[in-house]
Amino acid sequence: MSTKHIRTDASLLTTRTGFLPYGLVIAPALITGLLSYLSESYVIFSILGIIWALIFPTFISLAYLRLSREEPYTFHTFFVDEAHSNGRRYVLAAFFKEVYLLGWTLLFIIPGIVMQIAYVLSPYLLKDNPDLTANESIALSSKLMNGHKWRYVGLYLSIMALPMVLIALTPLFFTAFFASALVAYSPPFWAILFFIFFILTAFSGFVLALRAAPRLHFATALFYEQMDK
């Protein structure tokens, strides 16, 4: 299956499954914001953040895999039953993956990015192979991605490039607006223009990122299904 076909099928799945894919993107962001608001202690917030980072990204990825396979899906059958049967393996794999990525990133940022791509299939492998240990799933993911990393990068950028560019431009336009507003001899036209660009890039970047995130999760799941055959 080509990158174009994966992207098309991911878009169809996003449309077909209704609001749920968007809820799986929005809910973690809301919970993160709520934890930040309720945690008066930085230490408590950091601990909660680590626990959150180790548990939920894997479960969310697997939720999209389940949706892409049109398997029955309820909160209890997936989050509760799945956590009971495989939660320990998922958490261990996420922990080891973050440790390895930290080590690669400390060497240089490029190896960290490369290995982030190499480990992307680990959650799916754990779900479909109950006998795999956490470390074995990471090693197998890295092996399967040999020769396919650039293809995944192309898939990722074909979905996320525009939102990433707009989000990157947002602080630049805000800085330009702020600088123009502070300079006494600068015409107000430039400050107004930069402010409009700031609002447009912030809003459009947020909307496009929200639209693209479920498609990326579905596309990654479909990428795995093809790699696993």
C-alpha cells in the first residue's frame, strides 16, 4: 500500500468513526491542562506527568488500531480489560523506550529522532504478540522499520507538515507584532498586519493540527498493518 493510499484510508476512517477519534486527541490535552491547574506542587505535577506519559500514549495508539480494525470498542473493554491483561507490558515498554530515546538524544538530537521513528511500532507489536516482552517489542519494531523509516517520515510530513509550519510561524508573527508595537516610529499598519497574521496562523494551525492528529494515528496503525504482513 502506497503512502497516498494509507493517507486516503486514514482520512476515510477518521470520517467514518465520527467524533471518537477527535475525542481521543482532545481528552489527553484537557486532562494534561487539568493536572497542571490542580497540581500546586511542581514535583507532584512532574510525577503525574511521567505517569501520564508512560500510560496513555500507548493506550491511545492502540485505540486507533482497534478502531481501524472495526473491533468492538468501549471504555471498559479497552481501557480496563486491556490494562488488566497487558498494562504492565505497555508501561514497561513505554518506560524503556523513553530511557533509550533519552540516551540517543543525549548523543545528538538526530539519533534521538531516528530512533523515535524506529520504535513507533512497539505498542502494536505488544498487542498482537502476547508472548513478546517490552524490550523484545522495541527491538522488533526497530528491525521492522529498517529500510522503511524515510517512508514513514514521508507519511508523517504529508499529514502534519502544514500544521507544523503554521504553528512554528505563530510565535514569529507575535514577536514581530510585539516589536512593531513597541517601536515608536513604526507605522501602526505593520503592527496590525502582524497581529492579523498571528491570529490567522494560531487559529488555522490549531484547527489543522486537530484535524490531522487522528489521521496520523490511523495512518500509523495502517502503516503497521502493512508492515506486519
